[in-house]
Amino acid sequence: MNWNHPHSLSRRAFSASVFVGGVFLVLGGAFFRLQVLGSDQYAVQSRNNRLRPVVLPAPRGIIVDRNRVVLATNVPSYTISLMALNETAFLATLDSITKYTSLDSVMRAAVLRRYERSPDDPVLVMRDAPFEMVATLEERKSSFPGLIVQTEPKRHYPHGDIVSHLLGYVGEVSEEELASRRFVGARMGSLVGRGGLEGQYDSRLRGLDGERLVVVDALGRTIKDEGGEQLAPQQGDTLRATLDFGLQRYVAGLFPKFGERGAVIAMDPRSGEILAMYSAPTYDPNEFIGGVDPDLWSEWLASESTPLLNRAVQGLYPPASPWKLALALMALERGDATLDGKMPIQCTGGYQYFSRYFRCWKSSGHGDLTLAEAIEQSCDVYFYQLGLKVGLGNMLLEGGRIGFAGRTGIDLPGEVAPIFPATTAYFDSLYGSRGWTNAVTLNLAIGQGENSQTLISMMRFYSLLARDDGRAPTPMLVVQEETSSEFPLVASPENVAKLRSPLEMVVARGTAVRSRIANLHIAGKTGTAQNPHGLDHGWFIGFAPAEAPEVVVGAIVEFGEHGSSIARMVTQIIARHLLGPDADLGRPVTWVLPSDSVPASAVVEPDSALQRVRR
Amino acid sequence: MRRTGIDRPLLLAVAALILPGIATLYSAGQTDFPTIAAGIWQRQIIWIAIGVVGAAVIFRVPYRLLEWLTPFLYVASVALLLATLVVGTGAGTAAGTKSWIAIAGVRLGQPAELAKLATILMLARHLASRRHQPRSAFELLPSGIIVGIPLLLVGLQPDLGSALVFLGIFFSMLFWVGVSPWLLLLAASPIISLILAFSTGLWGAWIVLITVLLLWLRPYILEALVMWGMNVLMGVVALRLWMGLASYQQNRILSFLNPEIDPRATGWNVIQAKVAIGSGGLLGKGFLEGTQKRLAFLPSQHTDFVYPVLAEEFGFLGVVVSLFLFAMFFFVLIRVARHAVDTFSCVVVAGIAGLMLTHVVVNVGMSVRLMPVTGIPLPFYSYGGSFMVICLLCIGLTLRVAWDSRLGGYLEG
């Protein structure tokens, strides 16, 4: 039969038709599987394809002072981000916008690092872009696939350099911090608090980021926003600091007249609330917003005056004469001395201890003094003998108990613990077990030697003196809601009360113009800390009114030489606080205080049989 | 039923494919950010107009003249393919290949499309001139050479998809002239061997099977040895051939096997096409409303992946209707071929059906992952000047065959 015989042909035509029908049934079946059976799954995929979540950063909580003066707030700014299908597209858009942005190679490298970390999310290119740049980019938006410009809240500190150390600043969270989950809820690119209250209360301030879905095409070009905000961001809590900004500003204005470096703290001894805390030199935390300029950063880090250091809680200084009150309290507590008790050897300008001669700051000598008078005149010879009477071990023990060995627990990150030996083993490891003598006791007795305190630590002690109950208040910058108001009891109220009047006498004797400050009775103690690197550091810590103290103000001025000049600053601050900004101080206040420069620390020499400390 | 005149069902079927084709192409150009596909539908209409004129002209050409012209046409198209290999340029989505003939920068067309038609005519002339259908592998040899030359040249461009189409033409025409299915299987066996070579176990089983088949069919000894030898050879050279493929071809095959290997690059097309089709659901997202297409997720939405546009916007219902229309079209072609007045035109129409069917199956099949992505156009839907004109010329030829058979009274009933 020929192949083209009609029968043969129609048989094959039938087979061919069956084949064609079968092929189309298979194709139809494949479409049925995708479109009918799998349609839900693919609908979701198609939706995920085009809807991208864009994070809406939450505005940080506002920080205000006790009178609701705004210290930290948010202002709108423009953020430029990129979202791309793949690396080639990402680089292409990044290159094309480089011309219109001021991206340098460092910033570009940072952008690429961020892209590598999370290529599927919008990648931050620039925070706080200037308006002109944003306008230029928006005009050419369709030629920059994947470009996202959005307004974001930007941190702003209206009085930056006045409260810089207190507030800290904000910065982008690092990869390590994300990995360690130190900041709950933070994501790549989140801004978190660094230092100060921003760091301490970050979890309360940060708020909850929102999310917005945008329709994007395959190249990442934003087409439109899908129905406005999907999840509105929630602003962080408002933080009310205990700070009195008016006083803080006054301190900041006053300080430069007395020195370049140092710190001032004003504190309410009744509650432990910090009213002012100033550290000089200062810096402007606004510089950190949107990334700190690398040149400025290295300048700050290299600077000898270390502006980033908060000297109020991070600076360690020999406590010097203000320490004498601590020793006096220890002696009273232990019963080793009474207020009118005298020492066997009167002050003739120095103290012979075995083969060594320890000087008093007043070379002509103070004569025979009671403890009250010794405090008032800051006589070193008296306190050498008192130190020996109390004994080294007891001094260390009592000092630790009062709180000179640990942090105060102020609500600021980075507080430095004072250097104060816990036991005499410290000296063994420092000098070797036979390498030191009781000279260390004499050094410690006058606030020198192996003892370095922070201003905040000394402030807590003077707040203890300013209180009636023998409790040392914990300093705080934000009123804690759930903290018990019971501060630790460290001394008997009677002994504390005894020390108050000689303190008042320190100021009373020296002053001729006290009465002019509206009958303000100020109690306080000067000090001059030996500084082997240059001019001495000056201290003054005072409180007022002496009868019922409402405020303790302490200051340390590096290279301030004399505590007496600093006393003038502290007095003015106290007056400004208690009498208000308009108080008339009459003539400029001049203090004539004993210039009780502490003698240099005695050199610690190897042990000899005579001088051996009983251990 | 009228005994003379134009074959109306064929005209109707073609119209029912071309009109939605234009609509789909128009929709493919409607994206949120304009692409090159935006105005392409207007150019497609111009190509259709040219094709219709061409079809009208070829409709007037007597088949005797066509049969006489065929060898010249075949030689000319092979020459063009050779020329393409030397001076060809790439274009659009296949910029890396040499498939276009251009003079002074103006692209005139893709010789591969013309070669398809010329090969159909040449093979039909060869088969129609014989008393019997080929009955052994040796008798298949001339047919193999006729198809093999353009297939090889197209494959060298490299254009894997078009090469595949030549195979479709080859097998459909041989089937139509009554070559035994076993012989066809034997002819296809080296290709199957090549594909199976990637799995040693499967390939081993295949060699055993082909050995048994040869013993059972009992062809000439030499023939059997040659076939068996080719099967073994294919298995051996498979790896070398694989290495010889361009990397994008390797990737296409790999991503056919598993598109998730690299979902952002090679597998992207397949995945996005599937998402477009699947998210269309039963009723579709509505004309012009396909999000995958609008937002440029769908690649080559005006050429290779035009069908997912239809599937996304009209859903399963639209797919069923359009597949039904395609099936009707093929049934008409089979009917025309069956009633042809002479052997030459009979085989030509079978070849045309084979050409079209291969295009439809490969193109639609790749969008649902039944076929690898080979990038061949869907008749009457995909944008492409050369192919559209060739398709319409084929329709012109088929209409002439139908006309002749009615005129010749060769029709039943």
C-alpha cells in the first residue's frame, strides 16, 4: 500500500490528531497545576515580589530637664537608600548617583559593606542628605532604579555642648552589637544611644520602628506606596532628667573663667538627684549625627584635653584635703578621736616619723589643734597622727565601707571605679611584701598616695555629710520609679552631724563677705591635689545652707592650683541655685581661704624594722 | 459545503490566533517604566501586513512551480546560513549569537526562519519523489542530510531552539509519509543517547534497549552496526559536547533541571514566568493588569515569554481558550494535509504543522517548565518580523493546498 493511500493517510491523520490532542492536554494540565492548584502560593510569591517592606525608623524619645526644657529632640531629615535586584544593578545605580551626591571612597566602601550584609533590604547610602541633593535626585528618579528617599527623624541637641557628656549621642549599631543582641529590637542601620543618657536609657528612648510596604518593579524602582503606612512607628518614651538646665548653663558659662579642664557637679543631697553636671572641655554631640567627620574624630581622640572624657564620672584625681573629712569620720566612727581631742604632737610645720620628716602645708606650723580646728585649718600634721591612730588596715576597711572603693552607681554608662586598695595585700603586690612602709598610711591620711577618686564619688561622700541620717545617697540623673528610697547606711548620724560645724567654719573663718550672700551659710572644703605632671589640681566641695543642706556642689579644676579660687566658683553656683538667677551677690565674692596645698606624697621606701606596719 | 474557495476554518483559526496575539503583545508593552516593548505591537502589525501580502502572492504560485523552485530556494537559504555564520550579528535578548543578516547596519531578518520553510519544501520534494517511504536507516540518510545541513548551521550560530525545530520538522514529515515508528525511534536514538549520557545508569539501560531493538528489528548488519556505534559514540562525546556549549546554554539546561540553583540570574526567567502564570489564577488579573509584567519581573515579555503575559492577565480560562484555538488550528492543518491533491503539497503541509507544533510546544512548554528555555517564538503571539512573515507564508501555502484540493474535487463529502 502506498504511503499516500487515503486509508493509510487517514489512519495517520487520526494518530496525529490524537498526538496533538494529547500534547495540548498535557500543556493544559501543566497550566491547571500552576494556575488552579498552585495559584495561592504563586499569588503570595507575586505579592512578595513587588511589595517590599521599607523600615520607618521610630523617632527617639525626647529628653527634657526637670523644668521640661528640651535637651534632645528630633528634626526631620532626608535619608537616601538603595534597593537592587543584584549586585550589578546596585553598583550601576550607586555609580550613577555618585555624581549627584558627595559620596567619597570611604562612604562608598561603607555602603558596599552594608549591601553585602543584607542585599535584600534597602541599603542606607546617606543620612541627613541636604535638601538640594535630594531635590536633584528626585528629579531624575526614573533613571536611578532602586533609589529610595525618605524623611527620617534626626537627633538634635539644641544645647549640645552644654550637656554633651550627660546626653551622649546616637550612632549606627555595629555588627558585633547586633550579633550580641545588646540592643533589643535593633536592626541593621538602627541608631542606638552611645554614652550618657542616650546610652543608659537606649531601650526606653529608642521606640518601635514601623514598616511601610512599597510597590517596586524588578529593578527595584519604587512605583508607589501601598496604602500609606502599614505599621506606624512608635516614638520612644520621653525621659525627664533631674538636671536643672538653667543651672547647667550657668555652670557652663562660669567654668571657663576658672580653668580649661575639669568638672562640676551640683547634687541634691536629699534625693541624690543631679542638678548640674559639667565636664570641660566639651564637644557638640550634634557632630555625631549622620556620622562623625573622621578628621574631627581623630582630632578629639588625639587631643591632650580629651574632650570626650566625662571628667565628672571618669576622671580620677587624688582626693587631697577633702579626704580629711573621710578620715575624720572614720576616726569618729571607730572612737579613735573626738571633735575636741588633740594629738600628742603639735604642728610645727612638719612631723618626724622615724627617720622621715613629713611636712605640713603651713611651714610655720599650726600649733596645738583639736580635730575641729584641724579640719578647719586642714592641718596635715594632725591628720598624719590620726591616720596612724586609725591604722592602715582599718582605714582601707572603713573607706571601702563608706563607699570609696566602688562605683556610686549613677545612671551613666562608663563610670570609672575609684582606685582604693581593699586590703594591704594591694601594697604587697605593688611594692613587694617588704618593699613598703607605713609612709603609705601617712600619704593616704592626707588624701594622697594610692587613692584616686572621681568627683562623683566625693560628691556622694559630701552628700552623706550634708544629710542627717548617715546614709550615702546614690546619685541619679533620671528619677527611678521602682527604686527604694532607702540609701545605704554608712555612718552614725551623730558623727556626721559633728563634722558639719567645722566644715562650716572652713568657710566662715575665711570669708569677709559671707553675709552679703543673703545670710547663706556655706560649708565646704578646699583641696589641692599634687599633680606630678604640672600645676596642681584644685578641689572645692561645699554645701548650703549649712543648717539644712539643699545642694552640694563640687568642682575639680585641673591645673587650678588652689582650691580657694575654685571655692569662689562653687559659691556662685550655690547662690545661683538657692537664690535664683537674679540674686545680687553684691561685690564679686572673694574668698580668703587657707591655701592648704598638700605636701607631696612621701616616697615609699623599703621596709625597715622600725617602721614596719603591724599586719 | 462549498467545493471551491478559500478554506474558511483555517482563515478563522488563524484570525483567532493573530488577534489575541496582537492584544497580548500590546499588553506586554504596558509597563510602569516604559521598555523597548512599549510600541512593539504597531511594528508587529506592519509585519503582519507584509506577511499577508506575501501569503497572498505565494497563494497564487502553482505548486508545480514551487516544487521546481525548491532546490534553488534550499541552496540559497543554506548559503544565507553560511553567510550568517560569517557576517551575522546578534540582537536583543540574544546579542551574543550570530543569527541576523544585516546590510549597512539594517537588520534584514533571520535566515534560520527562511531555512525552516526551505527545508520543509526540500524534504517534501525528496519524499514526494519516491515510490515508497524510507524503510531502513540507509534510506533515511538523504532526508537526514537535507535537514542535517541547516540544523548544523543553525546550531553553530548557536541557536539551540531553532535546531530543535528542525528535528520537529524532520520527525513530523517522516511520520506523515509512513515511516515505521520503530525506525523513527532508531533515528532518534543517538539524540536520546546523548541526553541520557548524563546518567551512567540510564545510558547503560538505553544501550541495552537499543541493542535488543536492533536484534528484534533485524535491519541490515552494517546499518545496525552503524546505529549502535552512533549510540555508543554519543554517550562518549556527550561530556565533550557539554564542554563545547556556551556557558549560557549550559546554564539554561542546568536551570531547567533546577531553577533554584541561582534564582537571581539563570533561574530567574523560569521562576518569574511560573510566578506570573501561577498568580494569574483561574480568571487572571485582568487585561493590562498583570503585575509581574507591569513591574518588569517577567523577562522577554514580548518575545519568548509572551504567553505568561496572557496567562497572568486572563488566567487559566484564557489559557484553555487559547490552547483550544491552537489545537483547532492543528486539526485544520492535519485535515488539509490529508486531503491534499498531490504528494508534494501533502508533505509540505505536514512539515508546516510539524514546524508550528514544535514552536508551540517548546515555547509554551518552557514557560511551565516542561521544556528548557531555548528562546524560540510562539507563532502569532511573539514579536518577530522574520518568523511572523514565514508563518503567514506557511498559511498562504496551506490555503493554496486547501484551494487545490477543493478545486480538484478531491474532497470527500
